[in-house]
Amino acid sequence: MFAVCVLHSAAIFGNAGASEQSNNELLLAKLIFAESRGNLNYSDQVGIGAVVLNRVRAAEYPKTVAAVIYQYGAFDGVTNGRISRTPDMPARAAARDAVAGFDPTGGALRYRIERGKAVFA
């Protein structure tokens, strides 16, 4: 399992050092927390992280976690400033699981939240 996590992380973060990878994971957790507002189930929170990582791999999006997250108008949690809040433990765990390769979205590049549930596309 650990080898899979390391390989998947390397595919996302390239040659990033441990500190940079940790910063990317924290930024991902902050986005998950900002977007979910503590109201989404764990799988949906992981899905938000997976969408960001799927975008990093997609040709039509920026190639870093930060660039995807801060792309103009991409995420409400950035636009409204909630991303500056400290993420809770479920958001941190969801970010770790997304980085480890768990993708409950099936490769989605977008999502919206309807009635307290994330819908991925």
C-alpha cells in the first residue's frame, strides 16, 4: 500500500520535496474544508481532492495543485476566502486519501454541491 501511495504522489507532485508535498497536501485539505463547509460526507470530501488532482493531470488545466486551486473562479471556497481557515481532521484525512490515489469520482474534473451532496462530472 505504501509503495502505491508514493508512486501516486510522485505522479502528482513530480520532483517536489517532502516539504513541498506537505504544503500541497495542506493546501488541498484547506480547499476541501472550504468547499465542504463540514457538511459533506467523507467520500465527497475525498472526491473534492480527487477533482483537483485529476485537473493537475488533465491537459486543459494548470500543472500544479496551487495553480489549479487558485485558478480564477475555479472554487467558491477560494473566491469567498474560506480557504484561509484551518482545515479540520476529516479534511486533512480526505486530502491524504486523495493524494494516496483514492478517487470516488471516477476521474471527474468538475463537481457541484446539491442538497448537501457532491455531484461529480
